[in-house]
Amino acid sequence: MESEKPSISYNKRESKLSGRTIHPFSEIWQFSKKIVENAENINKEKILEKHRIIIDLCKWLNDFIRIYNYINKDNIKNRYQDSFDSLFCLFNDILKKYNYEFVFFTGKKWSEISKDNIDIVEVIDDESATEAIITETTEPLIKFHNDVINNAKLILLKPPKKEEF
């Protein structure tokens, strides 16, 4: 046998159960082809659903980070900061275990990051800015096996009319 999966090309195969030859385009061949296609579609749907759940979790985590940073904008170390940092690291470790990765760009220079898979939500002109800086990541970049499943959404602070985006 050449392959377990039914192929469109015409070649005879023996059945594992009966030892008889199954001709392509016969009822058995058509039925087995449908079973394989349905199984592949169900598997793809499960993977997409898992991606949607991870994307939602990462968005919620990002919202939580933004609220936490807003409340603690004075950078005063408090009793919750260590707990939050360890919770964030734990969530990141769980995602890495299942080959997911999320990337935040807040505070990075625009010139230092790859422009692929990034959507700019807002551009703020600032006279005091010397170069373009990402002020906020509204949605993180999410990857699965290094394939992007969710583009990052950013707010950019830039000097007026110095750089085009």
C-alpha cells in the first residue's frame, strides 16, 4: 500500500480487512475519502477554536496589564506587584508549553521592531518626542509555532512630520 489516505489518482489498493482490491471511485473508496475529509475539517475547527480562546485570554491579560499600569503609574512598589509579576510569568510559561507566544511592544522604539503583522491604531504627534516610540500595545502579537494568529495593535508617539508610517 502506498498511502493510508485515499488519493484521487487511479491505483488499486488492497483492503486491510478483506485483502480484496478496492477500486478508486467505488462506494467504499468514496466513503473512506469523505471520512478522512470530515476528520481533517473537524481537526481544523478545533485548532481554530483553541486559537480564538488563546487570543481572547491574551486580550484580557493585556487589558489587565493596562489597568494595572494605569493604577500604578507612579511606579510605587506595592504588595500586589510581585503577585502580579509571578502570575504573568506563569501564564506566559503555560502558553509556551503549548507553543504559543505573545509579544508586547509598549516602550520600544519604532525603529527597533519588525513592521510585519502590526496594525497602528493611533498615531500621536508630540513636539517633545525625538523619535517614534510605541506608547501602548492595545492588543499583543500572538504566535502559534511561530505563525502569527493575531496581529498586534499599537499606539505610536512620534515627532511631527519626521517619519512616515
